[in-house]
Amino acid sequence: MPGTLAKILIYMSDLVFQIAILLVILSVIVSWVGADPYNPLVRTIGKLTEPLYRPFKPLSRKLDLPIDLSPIIVLLLLTTLQKVCGYLIIHLLVP
């Protein structure tokens, strides 16, 4: 039973992380192509990703780079957290 629960939790957490990663990638693509900022889909993507970027925006400004590093940092953090969550689920639930 714990093995089945662990598999379900890993699947669900992976799904959440993959959706978040996809949203970050979509927001980068939207910024590259200069999509209409009033488009409801573009606004939704922005509303979902902006809170993830906010803590890292000052770092990009301090480094004075021509690109925003926030999406890259967020992608690195999301993939790392995804792996850590999977590891913790397996090691805490499976005897």
C-alpha cells in the first residue's frame, strides 16, 4: 500500500511541476514573439508566472544584463524541487 501511495504522490507532484515548467517556457516564448498583452491567454500566463519571477527580478537588475535571468533561475529551481520531492516521497513513504 505505501508503494502505491508513493507512486500516486510522485505522479501528482511531477504533474504539478511539469505544468509549472511548461508555463515558464510559454511565458518566455510569449515574450520573444511579442504577443498581444491584452490576449486573455497571455494575461493568464503572465499572472501565473510573475509571482515565480518576482523574487529574482532584482538580481537580474543588479547584474545589468540585457536578458532577464528570472525564468532560467525558476526553471532550475523547479526541476531541482521536482527531483527533491520525488526523492523525499520515495524515502519517507516506502519502507
